[in-house]
Amino acid sequence: MQAQSKTFSKHDSQYPHKILVVEDDPDIAKLIKMQLQDQYQKVEVANDGNTGFTLATEFNWDLIILDLRLPGKDGLQLCRELRAEQNYVPILMLTSKSGELDHVIGLESGADDYVTKPFSMIELSARIRAIFRRMSANESVEPSATKLVSPDQSIEMDLRSHQARKNGESLELTAKEFDLLSYFMQNPDSVFSRAHLLNCIWGYGHEGYEHTVNSHINRLRAKIEDDTNNPKLITTVWGVGYKFS
């Protein structure tokens, strides 16, 4: 598949979003494209990681659906490299394994969400719509409302550019770490249970994985706290949950 350097016009069709599907199984790729192309402006398919990276970086996309196991660059490598790019694009990862480790690795590599094969198109469509709703919510607010600053002025977040800094230095946050930190900063001193955070940040289909919240909190603390043994920003309210102080 040849990639040409251009930007798709918003006038190409009536649908607003452009989606890249990176999937090496031709039957799955064909099914996803067939189901989505009637809903969205542009749906393109790449059958290997190298082609996927070329298309992902040379075109402007609103979402990338990325298989975990790919010839060439695998999904994890491709996800990490895309997250190193300046422009942020949501990534929905497809995995053929049901183990939580694969899911966590995918999210830690920068994916916004994941779907486990075999999946229904109803589930996939629901996850896609949820991602677009979150992106639209960030884009619809006033520019000043997309800038978050912690009470001690040490942490700054820009929800539009998906960037975060601590004392002026860039924070390398995964998608879920970014969402978690921004949620905390928008609700200072509010105490949230693990179940609440799981529902708000991870959303549909992640019930029963409350311990995933713990691991993300620990990794986020390691990046923003001066002393992880004595956290001052994200504190634990024993028997209840967490709050951003």
C-alpha cells in the first residue's frame, strides 16, 4: 500500500472522522472497514506495522485501531513510536489474548483503550464512540479551561495538546495516566473510590479490574511525586480511595 503525503479534506464526505485500521488479518480488517466506512468520513487499512506507521505519520487521523500482533513493527512498538510523535491521536488496541497483562502493557504503551478478540462490532463501535466523545469534550471547552495547574504550581497540563509538565519538564505519561491526572486535577480534594475511577477513566467493559487503578496510581506517583514513599499530591484515603490534594 502506497502512502501519499496529503491531508484528507473535511469535504471528502459527510462523515467527520478519519480512522486508520492496522490489522494483518485480511478478514478482520475487511469486516472492520466494511462496518465503519458507512459511519465515518474515511476508513483506511494497513496490513503490517511498517505500512501502518507510514500512513499514521503522513496523514491526519482522528483514531488509529491497532492490532497488537503485526508483521514488521508490532503493535506495542508502533504505539510507542506514535506516542513519541508531536501530534496526539487516540489509539484503540486490538489483542487476541484475554490476559490482563496484555491489556496493561497495551495501555502502558500509550493506547487509549483496548478490545479483546473475538469482539463484536457493537462493542468496537461503542468503544470508538466513547473515545470520540472524550476527545470532543476536551475540544469543546474554552481554551482557558484546557489549562490545568496544580495548587502548588508544580504541574501544568494542556488538555488540547495532551501535554503535561512538572516544574517545566515534560512528563512522559501514558494515555490513561494523563486522563487520570487530569481528572484528579479537575476535582481537587475530592475522594474517589477505585470503582469510580475505573468507571470514569477506563469506562465500559473494565468492571472487576479495580486493582488496575492501584498500579496506575503507583506509576503516576513515580512520575509526579518528589517522594513516592510520602506522596503529597495523590494521597490515599484508607478504606475509601484516593484524592488529589
